[in-house]
Amino acid sequence: MRLFQYVIALAMVLVGFQNSLLTAQNSKKILVCSTTQVADFARNVVGDRWVVKCVLAAGEDPHKYKTTIADANMVKDADLCARNGWDLEGNNWMETLAKTAGKKLVTCVDGIKALDADEGDGATVKDPHAWMAPKNAVIYIRNILKAVSEVDPENADEYKARAELYLFQLQSLDNWAKKQMNQIPANRRVLVTHHDAFSYFCKSYGFVAKSPGQWSTADLAGISTARRREVTKAIRSLGVKAIFVETTLQKDVMKQIATEAGVKIGGELYSDSMGPEGSAGETYIGMMRENILTIVKALK
Ligand SMILES: [Zn+2]
């Protein structure tokens, strides 16, 4: 009987302990991010103090994404939302989600010097793929740091300390990238990818960017014959050794262009999304590292 009472008492203690763990988890603030890169930047600032959620799964395309009821429910519980901005989230879907739920939204590209992206009809918009340059990732981190510190000023010092460490890592990434790129002669620095996602990357490391697709994949059905011909011509005239497919997009178009131009596919690059959990590209630094190694191997 005594043993029985003891077991019951122990079970009650354990249930209580589990409940208090759940309460601790539930009391954490929630940050809902639009893209995988923004979510990774956020985790490097808030650590485990917040629960960081992401609308897009690895490999999903932000330009064409259509939000779901589950996304709206996720945003309802958020203490803060974060997006890339400049219409990377096609038709501003993250802004709509945050506005509908009445949530504060941080736009990570605020303060970055935009490059122009060609709309195809002579008009230009701000190119949203700004994270592709590590020096811009620094501004993403600063914007997230400011926003989370405003929501939770008590722990602002901790967020700042975490952000400082990550900024060192971004600086190291940039220095390492420049060193790696030095293996590619200047006249071979032409990066041909599916859509215009690499302009900031190319500007940082002395490359010329060429793609058959425009800045948004929402119009990819409309890769014009003229633009495709222009890319094939450029591959031949510039003596490009290899061109690249992207993880978030169909590979067919680039394979056809490679055959037409008589060059090989140099590999697959992470562009609008990081890699899945467990892959080498599951973090921002990881995706940049893998992209650079792939590019250097194919073009040096
Ligand atoms: Zn894109």
C-alpha cells in the first residue's frame, strides 16, 4: 500500500514537472519569419529565448508562394513577424498575413542600398535578393536585433551579444569567399543561373550575372525566347565553362540551355531558400559556403 502511494505521489510530481516545462515553452515569445534565411538570421539573434517559426519550408519559392489557413493561425500567435521585403514575398504575402493579424512586422532589407532589377519592359524595381551579399546580411541582423530588443528590452544585452558573434562570422564568411573566388580568373567570372537572384552576390565578388529568367520566378513561364537566346549567345561569346541550376526551381530550362550552348551544368546553387535540415546548406553560412565551393570548382 505504502509503495503504491509512493508511486502515485512520484507520478504526480512528474506530471507537474512536465506541465511546468510546457508552461516555460508556452511563455516564450514567438517570432514568425517569411523565408528560411530570415528565420536563420533571427535564430542567431534570439537563440532559444524565442520560438522562431518560418512560413516557408526549405526549398519553397517565396515569389510564388500562396499562404494557407495554417500560416494565418501561426501568425495569430506571433509576438513579432519578420520578412525579407521588396516584394520577394510575391504580392507582399507576409505583410498581408501580419496586417490581418494586427502584428508588428520588421522588414529586413530596410537600410540596404538596392540594386535595380529589370522588369523586362524597361522598368526597374528594387532587387529583393539582398541577402546574397554577406555585407547586406549584416543589415538583416541589425534590423532583427532592433525589433526584438524593442519587444523584449529586458534581454536586449543578450540579443546584442549574440548578434555581435554572428557579425564576426559574417565577416569571416566574406573574407573566406573573396579568397576562394581568387582561384577563378577575372575573365571567367560569369555566373549563369536560372533567375536573377545573384546580382548582389556577383557585385560583391566581381562577377557578371546572366539569367534567362527575371528577378521574380512568378513570371518564369514567360522566359522570353529573346532573353534565352541572349543568354546562350553570352555563354558562347564569354567562353563560360559551366552554368548552374537552382534548388528551388525546375532544372529543365537550364539543362536545355546547357545543351544548346554546349556547356556543362556546374552544379546546384541555393538561391531563394536554404537547404533542408541535416543538409550542408541548412544555415545561411552553410548555403553560401556550399554555393561558393560549387562555383569555384566549376569555373576555376
Ligand atoms: Zn528569387
